[in-house]
Amino acid sequence: MAKTSVARDEPPVPEDFYEQIEPMLYRRIAREVRDAARVLDLGCGGCELARLLASAPGKKVTGVDVDGDGFPDARSVEPRVRRRLRCVKADARRLGFVRSASMDAAVSTWALHEMRRAPEVLAEVKRVLRKGGELLIVDFPHDSLAQRLWDEDYYTPQEVRELLKEAGYAHVSVRLIQRKQVIWARAFRPLPEEEQG
Ligand SMILES: C[S@@+](CC[C@H](N)C(=O)[O-])C[C@H]1O[C@@H](n2cnc3c(N)ncnc32)[C@H](O)[C@@H]1O
């Protein structure tokens, strides 16, 4: 007898979905950059992710945000983390305080869509990444729960892919994760043999 397949609808995405997934997402980001000793967090906000990353021995983490009001009070940060963390008020388009090719990885959560002139940001981040260094962008996608909740101007995965490719990154991979509510984009500063032209 033929089996009848019952279509199972996924439950709706709850409104606090992003809060629910944040701890898991942060751990996933930490795993992604576990081998990077020097990490930049672009649009770091209150430095929560930067603090988590800086809790790993051997890491040096620089959080950058145009608005420094959310930076933690130094006394609220554990001394061993404080030694590995610095938060700098600056525009991600102008990272003059970071030496070229000095970062092993750069991460950015929920911030790319807010950054004006994203191509300039991506070019500047490429400058400070070492060759082969990774840029990981996590952001809300267009047409997602975030769109319904906050209605900001979010990118589609295809737009993020194009921005990264146009900025000259190699091994660009952009996908939707977490029930398609999160863009997970990885890209690398090309190695010399991967440089075009
Ligand atoms: C939605 S918040 C995300 C903060 C943090 N990454 C998090 O996960 O909670 C976006 C942040 O990007 C910062 N931002 C926007 N444009 C920026 C720029 N050009 N350079 C640096 N930071 C910027 C904002 O000030 C804000 O703190």
C-alpha cells in the first residue's frame, strides 16, 4: 500500500528568534576564527562578541564602532580579557590605526547593512587582513524576520556576494543559515597566486 506523505509545515519563526540564536551563533563565529590570533570586529556595538573572542588565550581582538557609547567600562571586563581586547571608536572605512596585513581575521555581526559605502569598508578591511586572512560577515537578510521587525535596508545574499567579489576577495561563499534568517558570508584576502590581473 502506498504511503501518504504528510506535509509538515515549519512552525513560524518566533519574534525573539535572533535573541534565541545569538549564543549559538557567537559560538559558531568563535569556532570559525579559532585559529586567528589577531581579530577585528567591525561595527562591534557593545563589544559582546569581541569580549567572547578575547576570552580565548592567545587572541588579540580589536572592536571598531563609529559610536563608542556602547563600549564596556574597562572595570567591567575581566583583567585577562581586558589585556587581549581594545575597543576603538572609528569608522570601518578608515582603519588608519591598523597596520596593513596585520589581521588574521575580521568579523562583523548585524552591521554591514548599516555601514554606508560598504565597498569602501570592504576595501579597507582587505588592506588590514593578511593575505589569506578571512572576513566573516553575519547579517540580517532582505525579506527576513528582521525585515518585518525593523524594516531596515538589508542585503540579499546575492548582493553581499557581488560586493565581496567586486572588492576583490577570493573564495567567496554566501549562504542563508538558521531557517534562512541569517546571512553567513565568508571571503578571504587573496594569496599572491590568487591575485587577479
Ligand atoms: C546593529 S548594531 C550591531 C552591533 C554588534 N555587532 C552586535 O552584534 O550587537 C550595528 C553597529 O554598526 C555600527 N556601525 C555602523 N556603521 C559603521 C561604520 N561605518 N563603521 C563602524 N561601525 C559602524 C553602529 O554604530 C552599530 O553599533
